[in-house]
Amino acid sequence: MLHKQDRLRSILRDLESCIVAFSGGVDSSYLALIAHQELGQRALAVTAESPSYPSHQRNIAIDLVGRYGFRHEFIMSDEMEDADYVRNPSNRCYFCKHELYTKLQRMADGRGFRYVVDGNNLDDTADFRPGRQAGRELQIRSPLIEAGLTKQDIRELSRLQGLSTWNLPASACLSSRIPYGSPVTAEKLRMIDQGEEIMRGLGFHQCRVRHHGDVARIEIARAELPRALTIELFDHLSREFKKLGFRFVALDVDGYRTGALNEALTQITTRFQ
């Protein structure tokens, strides 16, 4: 595994300078740290802010910048201005990433950075990731993939580097909590973000709040689910989520799983095979 990290360091040195698309998640945090170690001021970590960016991710990003001294900037992304993104098709992420990567490429061109790099890892090549198509079209480099690093590799190497993000749950934009075909709105994203803040405040480590119109469907990791099964907590969640604008609150008995809303795509595909 350490030989993969050495390969990553070599790839980054060969880039000479780069902008890192940095969200504060496991993968981009590790990439930003190694880029900082290898390139110093010739690496710029850039975090895109928008209504779909979870507030706790922003706090993590700020903490890491302060702790490690990354060269870092925030920019505003405008995916909510794109009607194709807002209508929320199954390739929604393509439109988001295309908008963001276009901005980062312009920034790189204007400020003398040779490349824009993202935090995709080797496992992502086997998953449904329409955002990677945008990356390929705009010639975004994925050094973690080039170095052959899997998610588990990155977690372990992050731990060895002392990164606090090494054991964070998988992260994704808030729009991923809205079923495909249901329009993305700033109000829905606010409700989701605040709902997940409520769950974190209650001590749940791995959870998602899915927005189904009037219904908040809460997914909690199976290991944590027993702690949620009390009348007292049910009453608390009902009260707090209704304050956010939901009429009904449902606890998903299948628990948390990544890509839960992609299950509908799989069912449709299977039906017509």
C-alpha cells in the first residue's frame, strides 16, 4: 500500500502544479494533503460552496486547512442555475461536475496552474458516477485512480498521516438525498441539511435524510439503529423534523446504505432486460 502512496507522490510531482477539487471528504482531504506536501504553494485546494454542500463538510474543510496550512480558497458553484441539474435526472452529477470543473479549469488557466485534479478513487470506476464523464471531457486528472488507490487504501494511508477524516462516513452532496425526477430546490436542500445536523447532534455517526415530498425517510447505519428505537426518540424526531417542514417522519428499517436512491434505477434496468 505504501508503494501506491509513493506512486501518488510521483504523479503529483510530475504535474508540477495543480488545483485540487477539495470537499473535505475522505478522498479529497488525503489528496489535498499529499499535494500540499509535494507541491507546497504550487497546489491550491478549492472548495465549492452551494446550497447542495453540507454545512458539516464545510466545517471539516476549514478545520483541515487550519491544521495543515493548505493553500485554499472557497468559490461559489452555480449548478442551481442549470435547469438540467435542477430537474434531477439520473445523470444529475454530470451537470454539477461539468459546471464546477469548467470553473476550476478557467481558474487554473488564469492563474498558471497546469492541471485540475479530483478525488475519485479506484473503487469509483466500478460505480455509477456520471460526474466522471464530465471530468474526462474537461481533462480533469484523477491521481488517486492513476496510483491505483482504493477507498480502503486511502482510509489506512489517511490514518497513518494523522488525518481526522480517515474514518469519516462516505459523503455526497445533499441533492443525492432527493429521488431522481423530483426537482432540486434550495428549500429541499435546507431541510435535508438541517435534518442531518439534528441526527449528528443526537450522536448518530452514519445516517442520511432522504427527501420524499412530505416525508423525511431517515437511514441510520444498522449498528446504530437499535439506539434509535425508542418512543422518546421517535417523539423527538417527529417534533424536530416537522419544524423543518416535513409532515411525516419515517425510519428506514433497511438502514443506511450508499446509493440507496440508485436502487430504483437498478430495478428499472432489471425489469426491461
